[in-house]
Amino acid sequence: MIVVDSVAAREGRGLSGDRFSGGASSKRQVTLIQSEHLSVIAELLGQARIDPALLRRNIVVSGINLLSLNGAQFTIGGALMEGTGPCHPCSRMEETFGPGGHSAVRGHGGITARVLSGGIVRIGEPVRFIRRSGGASDKQSELAF
């Protein structure tokens, strides 16, 4: 994992430089996690803190309920994304955190998304809700990132 200040989100492909980004039909082009869940995972594991890089998610956000973006279109910086589902933990969580790692992340793994329109994503940019996918536009709102 490489932490960067900005990254290009590529339409239908995910984040530039991410070797795990999906293809055009993939629902898992980008992974997002809430920073608030990091302390919960740490507590469940009996640790003081968890380095977000260990969870192998692409983007860490704060101040929002990521699950509310599942099935919705939203922007981060210049990129338009669509939440496509929960990001379930994989077996690597046991390797990374030891026994109980998978269970500690379950329900706290964030969401997956696909990139509908590319753009640059920078640290500190807000997450903006656009609309429910396939539905009428809701009131636009800005959320902390």
C-alpha cells in the first residue's frame, strides 16, 4: 500500500496505480472505509489503533455513514462514483491481525464503488451525495471526507 495526497480515478477502471482495480464491469473498482470504524476494529482486536493501510481499502472517509452511499451516486473531488455494495473482509485479515481478524472487520469493512466519471481525488475533499442510482435526484448534500 502506498499512501498518496491525490490519485486519478479512471472511468470504469478504478484508481490509477491500484493493481486490484476492477475492469469496466467490476463493481469493486474502488474500496472505501469510515475512519470511525478503525477504532472499533482496534478495540475488537485489543489494539490501541489500526493503520488503515492494513485493511487494504483505497479511500478513508470520516463523518459519514458509508452504507448510506450504497446504491447511490456521489462525488469525491472530480470523480463521480456509485456505491455498489459492502466491502466484506477477506481471509487476509486473519493473516494481518491474527486470530479474530476476519470477525473484527466484519460489518466494518466499508463499501465498494465503481467510477462512473474519472477525475482527481485529493485528501480533504468532501464526499457529495448526488442521487440514488437509477432514481430521481435527491437534495444534494456535502459530507466530510
